[in-house]
Amino acid sequence: MDMNELYRVHQVSITQASNAASVEAQISHAGRAAGYAALIATKQLSLGVGHPTSVRSS
């Protein structure tokens, strides 16, 4: 996944968490967003970014 796709799916996960109908769904989507945030930071580091962008999952 390229960076744009990672940012996109991260944002979709945040939106889904915000609109979740249950606490369980909210936790699931927020967890997925956190995973994408970690992937974004890891990819930024691998590309030589000295200080990766802090991406919040909620």
C-alpha cells in the first residue's frame, strides 16, 4: 500500500469508529485505525523521514 492509500484507509477507519452503532464496533474500527497509524509511521521511517508525522487514531 502506498502512503496515500494508508492515509485513506486510516481516515475511513476513524470515520467508521465515529459512526459505529455499538461500543464493540467502535473499538474494532479504532483498533484498525491505530494499526494503520503504526504502519504509516513505520513506512515514513523506512523512507527516511527523521520525525514521522504523529497520526492519531481517534
